[in-house]
Amino acid sequence: MAIESIIAQLDAEIARLNQVRNLLSATGKVEAKITAAKGKTTRKTRVTAGKTVAKRVLSPEARKAIADAQRKRWAAQKAKKS
């Protein structure tokens, strides 16, 4: 009986692995995206919902403008509460 259960478990595992293989072979684009992401060394990348996307980089001037605008919003909020 033990051998039969082991064989049944092996058959189930083989079926699961075949299903995974079929899914991966149907989406050949996944490998290309992973390879492309590994090849890029100049810009950092991130994976979002299965897509490789280059991170956006802000210039120091843009960062300063955003920070100043946020400080202005915080000051307005603080003045509104007082």
C-alpha cells in the first residue's frame, strides 16, 4: 500500500510540474523581460505586476521644487488649524 501512495504522489507532482512547464512555455516573454532587466546596468529597474519598469529619476531641482511645495502645503494646513 505504501508504494502505491508514493507512486500516486509522484504522478500528482509530475502533473503539477507539467502544468507549470506549459504555463511557462506559453509565456516566453517572461524570460525576455528578465534577461533584459539583468542586462541594464545604468538604470535601476523594478518589477511591477510582472513588468520590468525603469525607475524614474528626479533631478535635484525637481526634488527641491516638490519639497518646497509640500512645505507650503504643510504651512497652509498648520495656519488653517490655528
